[in-house]
Amino acid sequence: MVRTGQQYLDSLRDGRQVFLDGELVSDAVDHPAYRNAVRTTAAMYDFQAAAENLELMTFESPTSGERVNRCWQLPESYDELVSRRKAMEAWAECTYGYMGRSPDHVASSLAGMMMRLDLFKAHGEERAKALADYYQYVRDNDLFVTYTITNPQGWTGEHDEFLVAGIYDEDSTGVTIKGAKTLGTSSILANEVLCTTIQPLNPGAEKHAFSVAVPMNAPGLKILSRKSYEAWAQSQFDNPLSFSLDENDAILYFDEVKVPWERVFINRDIALCRDQFHEAPTHIFQNYQSQVRMMVKLRFLVGLARKMADANDLTRIPQVVETLGRLAAQAGVIENLVNGMEAAGRYVGPYYVPDRHPLYTAQVMAQEMYPEIMNTLRDLAASSPIMLPSSARDFANPEIADYIARSQSAIGPETEERVKLFKLAWDAIGSEFASRHIQFELFYAGAGYVVRNNSYRTYDWNRATGMVDGLLGSYGLGD
């Protein structure tokens, strides 16, 4: 049976410890801070389980024989990679690209790790077997796995008080993890968390060089939620994005969490911590998924820009048409880079992997373009998202509703539809939810210099400089 939304909802009622506004949340599934995002995620599982979507969204597990999401598929050809991308694209469309840590993101990370299982075997057959068994378990149960792979900012590695999660103890049954990890986006929505480190570690930091997986209800795991934008959304009409698409972020504190050996993939190995991302195609696959999602999100934002321009009768102005054309080109850049990274892919063993440089090019471009696109949408919206009624409740008062109708532009949609459109626009460009998304798109893959360095190190400099050398070598001083 394909995993459904109801099965997903039932799986979250597991006694996990979520802390919000000074209190322990007893049941995140029905809590006003999370319930709509939880049900948005459940709807994604219902989407994949619908009979008409089974072939698009799922494939047959090689071990269980059951249908599971294609995000778990290890593609062995260009066609399989494209089929996998079409499933990710369809899932991203369910959330308009606004859920950056949807279930297919970390599934893609684990897929990349599995493609170089030999790296783990070189460091120990037991740890490699633990990873392979875990991958089979989460794949066959189609679980939602998130991750925490960075450390709290300001940590220099000099402190030894387990500010940052590290191996606190170790015995014949497993390891004990103590300390904090970030950034647990979608932790409240997930079933499991992969906890490891992508940041470079120096010799002496071996206790922080681990890779483990734990269920979100593991004893001692504390989920420290940020402010919920969903909780502050007045209604879906007033806040259509933050009302149901706030995936939330959290700090995870491991208060002496015991992890059995069968869930320990790396133990005190700085080199393998690095290699699991960059020698394996892990970093490629997780960020490939991110660019597929970004492609969908930009498509949505460009559509929003066009709707706003139409509502304000601006497409008769040549400069506005030019602006829309530029937005369409910016969205097209990411879409065509996704196509390019697939077409230029290569084999890693039997597996077909997207080309790295178009991927990192897309990340550089997306980081630079997203704030610019937000400003462009602000220009197109002008004062329209501000000159709106306070909430949907204003329409319930006939007298106020009449004044609203008289004060809104007569051009374009009817009053209610116009207000609805620009309420959406504000939630996309001006609300606290929108501001979080700017910050997320700027930093989810690392600071700008990190992303640009990835582009630098994966570019074919020999080919480029070789052309220059060829010209310089073709003539001399007397030519």
C-alpha cells in the first residue's frame, strides 16, 4: 500500500517533545501552530497515493515490492533521473515551491550517500551495513526524514561543554549524543532526523564527526520551535501561504540521546563526514532537489506577478511588459539549468547523477535573483497590498463591505477576488513568512561565498584557460 495522508498523520502522534512559547506541545498534529502545515504534508502523501498519480509519483521498492515515492529511487539512466524529477516537480507544485524541506529533500541526501556505499565500507563494514539497512527501512516505509547538518553560529570548536552535539558516551549498544544542532527545518513535520555535520571539522573535533539517524520521538530529543507564522495567520483568505505552508524551523537539542549501533553510520571520523557529502553525490542530489523546487517556486511567483499586473491594468505599459519578460527569463534560467544538469549528467558507478557545475550555477543565480525578484514584485504591487481591508471579517459587515467595494479599483477582478489576490501578494513579498523565505533562499545552501566557491571548484578551468593559452601561443613578438 502506498503511504497515505492518514497514515502519515497517525505516525506523528508519537509523543515527541516540541517546545513553543514556553510550553510543551502535547500533540503537534492538532496544535494551532502546526496543524495546517501538517495537513498540507498529509495532502502530499494523498496526492502520491491517488490512482492517477501512482506511475508519476512512485516506483516499486526492490525489497518490499510495494510502491514508494520516487525520491527513494537510485536512477540508473537519464530517463530514470527525469522520471524522478517529474515526481519531485509535481510534489513541489502541491506547495507552490514553498516547502524547502519536503520529504524528498533528505531522501535525496540519503540516496546520494547510498550511491557511494563503498566509502562507508572502506571505513568499516558495520557502519556501511547500518546505512544500507536504514535506507531500506525508511524507503520501504516511505518515511519523512529531515536533517540537522550544521552547528549553532558562533561555535569555534574551542568549547568542550557540548554546546554543539557530540558523542558524549559510547558502549557496546551504541553512542550517546549530547548538544545542539541546527537547522531543523520541518522537524515538527518529520518522522526521523539525520544528524551529522557538513561543515569542515579540524583535528581534535572527532567527537563531533558522526552521522546518526533517530526518530523524532527519541528519548531526550528536544525540538525547540521558532515562532509559528501559521499561529499568527488570521485566516486562509488573509494569509494564504503562512496559513498552511509554514514548515517551521527548530533547534534540536540532544539531551543525552542514545543511538543504537544500527543507526550509527559514521563514528568519530572527520574525513568520512566530509566525504559523505562531497565524494558521494549527496550534496549534488540534495541541492538538485532544491533547484527543482526553486524552479516551481519561481514559476508561481512569475504567475503572481502577471496576475497583479493584469489586476492593475499594467500590461498596456511597455515597461511593465519588459519587467514581466525579465521575470520570465529569470525563471527560465533555473528551469533550463535543471534540464541542463540532467542532460549533462554522468555515471557514478551504475547510477546516473546530475552534472555538478550547472547545479552550482543555478544556486549562485538563485541566491542573487530571489531578492531581486521580490523587489520586482513589490514594484509591480505598489500600494495595492497595503490598501486592503483589515481581514476577511470586514466582508461580513454589509456596510463595511459596501465601502470596500467602492474604494477598490474597478479595473480587473471583482472586489473580493482583488482583495484575495493582493492578500496573497503580501504574504509572498511582505509578511514575516515572506521575510523568512528570503532568508531561507539566501542561506539554506550556505552563505553566498560557499555557494560561489562550489561553482569555482567545479568549473572546467583547464578548458577555459587552455583556449587563452592556445591563442597566446599562436603568435610571438614579431607576428
